[in-house]
Amino acid sequence: MSQGYITLATGPRQYLEMAINLLLSLKHNDPKREVCLVIDEGSKLPPEYDKLVDHVAYLSPKNGFHGCLNKLRVHELSPFDETMFVDADCLLVKSDMDRHWQKFKSNGFNIAGGKLTSGHWYDFNIQDVIIALGIPYMVKMNSGVFYFRKGASSDQFFNTTHQLVSEHQKMLGTYHRNKLQLADEPFIGAAMGVLHIDPISYTPSEGSIMITTVNSSKAQFSALKRESSILKHDDFRIAGRFWPAKKVKHSPSFAHFVKLKPHSEYQRNADELRNAHNLPSFQS
């Protein structure tokens, strides 16, 4: 069965350039698996990238689906039997993806996260959602990386997310700052509860598949040298955001540079990868 990566490179040109940075890190650290870039219908891949990209898929407009919510449509576009979706603002900084593919392998969809029955997430109370939908839990996660395998099980999962978008947008819908993009994660987390899907879990010592740079410090990543270290902060004591009581060191396979921060770390990695392929510097 074929295995490969897919990422969204739609919208402004910057997202394509970020997707190329991701692709270069994948080619360097997991060269045996191919990569598919999803671009807007009617657009063309710039000629300087033609030889780098294995597959191109075209995303047509769909009412209500903008930006990250289009993650819920990538199963329709993947050319692979087994697919790992990766956000364009990620870089693969280690060469250990075989263990993650094996860990995620299933008949349908899966993602790393945790099951919750209470607490707040985005703009809603998790317990309220559980009661309203009659589900045992929600899965809280960052959807920067997820797995799916072609077939009835993954079709059922993505169809369920679309149904939730259609029928429960008022309860689950949280808009990002531009007020155009609905966050995809609440719909994924609720659909996993509906279908009783257990998420993947990792301990810091084994190395997670992905860690974001949100609430972190001492990020040291090198895709070329396969170096990965970051200190994540947790259990904030004041106003939910200051003075973390807990700091945990991680060594993820994917570094997820949310908002491309820390910018200097992302820029250096992107330029090192681009220099290796005689490409111009990344312009953020």
C-alpha cells in the first residue's frame, strides 16, 4: 500500500512557499515517501517547483470552507492509500517517521491527542458538547498532523465532521482572527467522540510526532542535521498565561512553527533547506 504526505498550499503565495519548505524537509528526512501539494483550482505550480513535487491536487471552492477547515476535505484529494496530513507551517526535523507510521496505522482516521469530558476549549464548554451530542468524550488535539487510510472508515469519519459543520456550527464553530476561517479541531474532536475513536498518545521520553512552538522556549531545531529540542510550558498560575509551573523537554519529529515563531529558527531552517536545492531565501 502506498504511503505519502499531503499538505494545503492554497490561498496567498506564502502558504505555497511554506509548503515547499515542508516538502524539502520531508524529502531530506523521509525520502522514500512521496508528497502531494494541494493548490487552488485554476492555479498552477511555479515551474521552479515542478521537479520537486511528486503530486499536485486541486481544491475547488466550497461554500463555508475556508483556510484550515479545508483539512476536512483532503481525504477526497490524496493519491495515497495511507496519508499523513501535515500543516504547511511544520518542518520534519528527524528521520524517524517509520515508527510513527506504524503507530498510527489503522483502518480509518487517527491523530495524537487526549480524551476529555470537561473543561473549556476554544469558545465552548466540553461537557456541554458531550451532553448535547450524546457522546462519551471529545478529543482535544492540535490538527497539525493526522493520519487516514482510504476506505469506508475514513469516509465515515470525514462525513461525520462535515455533518457536524452543517448541523452544529453554532455550538462548535470558533472563528480565527480573520473571521473567515472556522477552526477544524472542534469538529475533528467531536467526530472522534461520535465514532469512539481513541487518539494516539505519546510520552515526552519517546518523542512525539509533533509539538507546537506555542508556550515554549529554547527551541532548537535543524532539519538538515536532524536535531530537535524544545521546552514546553504548562500549568500557568497567573491569568492562564504567565509563570508556568511546569516545563517539559520534548524532541518531536515535526516542529510546528505556529505563526512561524520563533521566526529566526524557522527562517534559518527554511533557508538551509532551500540553499541545498539552490532555491532563493524564504520570504515571510
